[in-house]
Amino acid sequence: MGAVNRPAPPPSAVRHLHSASWAPSSLPIRCSSFGLPRRPFLFLLRSPPPPPRRLGNNRVRCSAERHALFNRIAPVYDNLNDMLSLGQHRSWKRMCVSWSGAKRGNRVLDLCCGSGDLVFFLSQKVGTEGEAHAFRSACVSDMFRSISSAIDMLRNTSYAIDMLRNTSYAIDMLRNTSYAIDMLRNTSYAIDMFRSISSAIDMLRNTSYAIDMLRNTSYAIDMFRSISSAIDMFRSISSAIDMFRSISSAIDMLRNTSYAIDMFRSISSAIDMFRSISSAIDMFRSISSAIDMFRSISSAIDMFRSISSAIDMLRNISYVYGLDFSSEQLSIASRREDLYWKACYKNIEWIEGDALDLPFSDGYFDAITIGYGLRNLIDRQKAMCEIFRVLKPGSKVSILDFNKSTSSLVNMLQEWIIDNVVVPTASEYGLSQEYKYLKTSIDEFLTGKELEKLAKEVGFSKAEHYEIGGGFMGNLVATR
Ligand SMILES: C/C(=C\Cc1cc(O)c2ccccc2c1O)CCC[C@H](C)CCC[C@H](C)CCCC(C)C
Ligand SMILES: C[S@@+](CC[C@H](N)C(=O)[O-])C[C@H]1O[C@@H](n2cnc3c(N)ncnc32)[C@H](O)[C@@H]1O
């Protein structure tokens, strides 16, 4: 029902936030206070527009007046919602998004998006990937991403290699020392030989002491000349002993050298250890040249990365559309997008347009949400038909709004809060009339059952209304 076939606008045409003021003439012609109609010939076919009607003080019947009202409240809208609902409106909006069935990769729409709360929640839900036309670029950037993490890993390895290279130079130095040590080791064998000689000398030294003793005896012997010839023999031995003594001091010198050798031997085992490390280093060196190769690849990849992000930017991905007729609300929404700046928000597109005349082709969306919008539309049936038309079969629209409760107690309490809390607070900002309209609009709204009926009438196969926020709020979920 209500399916009007029209071509989908090229993405680039709707990508930017329209800066021109909203052309209200696509709204019902009876509202004359608002500029020239966008379709002049249609305008001529109709009867002359009556002046804008205001029923009572707080009835804002005309679309242009509602347009002006939402432009006026835009600067304080978010703060007042936070304050007056004690932050609860965010949970209600999250529930609304969740009931819409929006999933990753979906193309979704938030109607009457205002300052964009629901759009931001939807944006996080659907992410940036998903649609077929974006598939190739997405694959390429995934490939680049994998290569890039491999490169990052190799880069870290490369730093380790650099460290090992420096160690390797140290090892080379130690290797040279090791050759010196080898030379000293050979000297050490010579020293060992001298040590053996030295112990022999020690033995001879002891003998020498004995000889000395005998020498003393020799004087006595001299006296006793008869033993003189024996003494002569001992004298010859004594000169031999002197010779051995000189050798012994040479040996002592060599012994000191031997301690040095022992020290060098310890260094030598350290060197052996370093030699093993050195072969490991050789292996790392080969890896290092591979790393050098990867480094060159990495700079190429860096270049590709820049190209890839440029491609991402040029890819023109947009999966979440936020539509509203108030340029003031939209410019706040767009500023909030810049302020929060989350990666997924690059999938958002703000559209200044009319909820009663959607600029999308039939079956374009996987899910649609409206938060506190339907109640404010002049022609709710027309709006529901438009929603039905642009939804894919089997997809859902989730509509959050104040609940026009069937319980008189809830209604009384709701009215009391609006009269005694909401309006007085808003009047602090000079917006009492605007918030009085809120109460009137709830009075004129549909109950849960009436909303379900309306959805079924325009063709939705299933429609269920849920009361939330203690019965103050309601959410209609309708499946096409
Ligand atoms: C997000 C909320 C309202 C949006 C809203 C909708 C409109 O149609 C307006 C029309 C004209 C002016 C302003 C608005 C507007 O702000 C909900 C925010 C809270 C309400 C302003 C006040 C809520 C009062 C509830 C009855 C109390 C609920 C208490 C809760 C259970 C803690
Ligand atoms: C109460 S605000 C809700 C904003 C937002 N969805 C939220 O939940 O905070 C209602 C919004 O509906 C927009 N609106 C009302 N009539 C509209 C129409 N015919 N076309 C597009 N937007 C409309 C207003 O500009 C306003 O931003």
C-alpha cells in the first residue's frame, strides 16, 4: 500500500547536510505562512491556502509552525530532555533501536531525527561494512590491514634484530680476543711443562737446604780436612743447586703467568658461549636481511594504507540516514557527530527533508526508527504509508513516543508532571508555549491499540505496542 516507485537518489546527492533552508512547500498546501510551494503547478490545482490555524493556545496545527517550533527549541532540546527525564530518554531510545531489528551492515533510517540521538545508536549498531557495492574496497582494506599487522610484527622483530646485531659486533670483538686466548692457551701448555719442572726444582730446593746444612758441616769438614774431598763433591752439587734456584725464580714468574692463563681460560669458555650466540646471530642476520626486505614492503604498504584510507573516504559509504525538516536540529546533530567522533559515525548521512515525502526508493531500508516524531506529524497515515513503502519486506519500523495511556491515573500523573515540572522548567528558557504544545500533542495522539490499528491499515503484517517508562512512554513495533 502506498508504494510509489521513484529512483533512488545517487548517494553523493544526499551525502552532505543541506545548507539551504528547508523547502516547506512539500508539506500540506493549507499552510500558507511558509514560503512558496516547491511544486508550483500542484499548488495551482488546489484551492487557495487558508491562514495557519491554531486551535486554542497550544495547538500547532500547521507543519510550518511545528517546523519553526523545533528550530526554536533546538539549542536547549538535548539538555532539557536529559534534565526532565532524568537521563531516562536515552534508555528508551536504545530500546527503540533494539526493537527495530537493525543489524550490522544494514541500511537504516531514523525519521524526525532531531539532534540525532537515535541515529548515533543506530550507527553503532550497523557499523561501517556490509553492503555489496562496498565489498571490493572492504576486501582490499582488510588485506592491507592483515599485511599491515604482519609488518608491525616484523618491525618489532627488526628492532630485536638490530639489538642482536650490536651484540654480534661485540661477539666479533670477543672472537678476536678468543684467538688471543688460544695463543695464550698454547703458552699455558708450555707453562704446565715449566710447572712440572718447577716441582722438580722444589724437590731440588729441599735437597739444597739439606746441602746448605751439609755446607755448614763442610766447614767443620774443612776443619776435618780428611772429609775435604767429599766436601768438594758437595760444592759442585751446590753450584748446580744455584743454577736450579735461578730456574726456580723463572718458574715463579711463569706461575704468575699461569694464573693469568687460568683467567683467560674462563674468558675462553665465555667466548665459546658467545660463539654459539654468534651462530644464532648469523641466523638472525639472515632474518634481518629478510626484515630489510619487509621494511621496504612496509613503506610500500604505508603508501597503500594512505591510498586505502583515501579510498575509504571516497567510497561514499553511508548506511544510517537521519532525516528531519529542522535545519537547526540537524546542524546540532552534525556538530555532535564531530564532537563525539567515533569511527562508526562516518556511516551517517543527515538529510533535511519531509517525513511525509521521503526521498528514497521502495524497499530501500532494512529498519526504520522514529523517536518522538510520529506524534508531531500533520498526517500520520501518510507518514506510515511512506515508511511502509521504503521498508524492505519483512523489515521493521520501531516508533517511540509518549504513551497516550488508557489508565487515567497515568494520564493524570503525566499531565501533572508536564504542567508542574516540564513547562515551568522550559519557561526558564522562554519556551513555555513550546512545551505546553507537548501536552496538547499527547492528548491528540493515538493510544497503543490505535497505533497498532493504524499500522495494520497501511499494510504492516504485524504490529505490537509496548508500554515502557512506567507507562509514560510507548513503543510500536510494526513488521512489513
Ligand atoms: C525525549 C523526550 C521528549 C522529546 C520531546 C518530544 C516532543 O514532541 C516535544 C515537543 C515540544 C517540545 C519538546 C518536545 C520534546 O522534548 C522525553 C523527555 C522528557 C519529557 C520532556 C518529560 C518527561 C516527563 C514524563 C511524563 C516523566 C517520566 C519520568 C521518568 C519515568 C523518569
Ligand atoms: C521531539 S523531536 C524528536 C527528535 C529526536 N528523534 C529525539 O528523539 O530526540 C521531533 C522532531 O521531528 C521533526 N519533525 C517534525 N515534523 C517533521 C516532518 N514533517 N518532517 C521531518 N521532520 C519533522 C522535528 O524537526 C523534530 O526535530
